[in-house]
Amino acid sequence: MLALASACLLLLFLGSAYLPFALSARCVTSTATKSYDNCASLPTQQASLAWTFHPRNATLDLAFFGSFISPSGWVGVGINPDSAEMTGTRALIAFPDPNSGQIVLLPYVLDPTVKLQKSPLLSRPLDIHLLSSSAALYGGKMATVHNGAEIQIFATVNLSPNKTRIHFVWNRGLYVQGYSPTIHPTTINDLSSTATIDVLSKTTGAHQDSTRTLKVIHAIINAISWGILLPIGAAIARYLRHVKSLGPAWFYAHAGAQLFAFFLGTVGFAIGVRLGELSPGVVYGTHRKLGFAAFALGAIQTMALLFRPKTTHVFRKYWKSYHHFVGYACVIIGVVNIFQGFEAMGLSRSYAKLTYCLCLSTLIGICISLEVNSWVIFCRKSKEEKMRREGLIGTSEKGSGSFR
């Protein structure tokens, strides 16, 4: 078990090297028709942005690279003149024309009524100096819209003098009703699709960078604590306590693994709470609720050690039942929430998730082997006990290897 823990920790740290790159796509500075001076990988939806800024006339050439999540969906990018949020964004949204099936690109203004869904989103001219705009599917005219289809949105904007710090907003949705895009999904990944970039100095907002770093740390710590160490600690107690040669060593290994896992999990939980404070309005949903449930069960389980009755106490068997139930519930909720976290961060297809799945499947395989071995030993002892009662074999005294 300790060897497995070390191997899993090593694999997780190696897999985490790909985590920052999995959060965003690799940016490119050239397309089939034009080259740009700069590019940036955007933090969500594997999107990226390329641009060329002309200081002489304050003109900005943009190329946005995104992808569809539905054959009948939409992809949009825009500029918010005031702040890095959806409300107030002047957007260009691309989707298949309901009549011809060809890609169309229309301008939209996202006012507060859109966020509240009081009325359909209708196209109207933008009040910014948009000089030109177009959109094209990656692959040329023969390309078709499907789940994962890549699209490029081009625009040329005349900026206000001496205002080069731009708030970019982008997103994608599942459906378009006529020429009215419907609301996009409301996962953490979708609600965090904003970035502030200085197109002259090529720097991004410090708040965005710090939040992304916290997400990576939060994911790594929780995958190690709730997703690996906690299940290993439970497996140690279940399969090693009956090994006579270990004596009480299994108990100290079990308690040490669980306490260290809970300590790390508390740090990861605190970072998650801080991320919630830094992301007002973001809906955490199931991931947030499961996180609070796992932490509460872990805290109750840890506090229960202070009230553990002696082995001869009448309430000992009730405490053991409670301890097993709460412990296994905490393990299950923790593992499920790790996968919820991968989905929330947009890492459903990433090296980080693959690495964790390899560690978890290895642990499950070992537990299945130990479970089968335990049943074989149990059946063998039951058979020997039956033969002993019938007087077919002699009796022998054997000590118990458990430590309670």
C-alpha cells in the first residue's frame, strides 16, 4: 500500500505538469489568410486569441479561436468596455444559418435583460468602432459544424485613444432559436470565460493569473488527499489488520494516512472556499456541495478518535459501525467529487484526469485481489472449523492478529 501511495503521488505530480496547459489551448499567431504579432491562451474552453495592435491609428486586428459544443450551437467573443463580465459586452456570435447551414456572424449587445433571460437575444449594431468582421470553420468550406468543430472569428476594431487594456469575454452554447442564441451552460468553466489583456504590453490581469494558479493547486492537493491517500488509508484498515506479523503497525499506518489526508484535504478545502470568494456569481453546484459534505464527514471522523471506547466497552461495537459507515461514505464522496472537479475545470479529457484514473484503477485492482484473497481464507477457515467440530481434525490455538 505504501509503495502504491508513493507511485500514485509521483504520477500525480508528473501529470500535474500538464494541468496548466490543459486549462487552455496552445495559442497560434497565424491563420490561412493572415499573421498576427501576439497571441494568448485563454483560461477556459480551450480557446485562444491572436492580435496585432497598430498604435499609430489605435486599430486592433483580432483572431479568436474557439470550438462548438453542439451541431446546432453557437460560439461568441466580445469586448466589454467597462469590466470583465458578460453584462455590457459587445459580442460577435457565430452559428450555422438555420436556412442555409452556412456560418453566419452577427453582432449582439449583452445588456442586463439577457442575463435575466427576460427576452430573446436579438442582433443589433454595436456602438463600438467595428471596422470589419468575419468567421470561418477550421478546415475551409468543406468543414461542417459538429461537437468539437473549431471556428475562427476575425475582427478589426478601432480603440479609444490611450486605452489598450481590453476586457475580453467569450462563450459557447448548445442551441440557437432562429437567429437568437440561447443561454450558455453555467458551469464554473463557462462562467469564468473572461480575460483582461493589455494589447500593447501583452500582459494579462494579475487577478486572473492568481485565480488560475489557485485552481491548479486546489486540484492537485484534493486529488492527492481525498482521491488517493484517504482510500489507501481505508484499504490498510480493511485488509492489513488481520495480518498477524504486522501487529499494531497496520493501525498506526491507517491512522497516519487518514490524518495526513485530512490535513491536506483541509488545505484544499480552504483554497476552494477562497476561490469561491474570488469568483462572485459563479455557480459551483454539485462540486461545491460534495466538497462541504466530504469535509464535514472527515472532520467528524477525525473528532471521533477522541471518543473511541476501549475494546471491552459495551459501546465499542456501535462506535465501530459508525466509524466504518462514515469512513466509507467520506471516501466515496471524496472520489466522486474529484471527478466533479475535473469536469468543473474543463479537464474531462486531460492527462491529469488520465493519471488520476490510472492511480485509482490500480488501487481498485489491488483491493479486489485482497478481497478475493480474504474470502478464500475465510472459506478455508470456515471449512477447517466445521471439520474441527466434527472431530475430523485436531484443535489448535491461534492468536488474533487484529489490533483494536
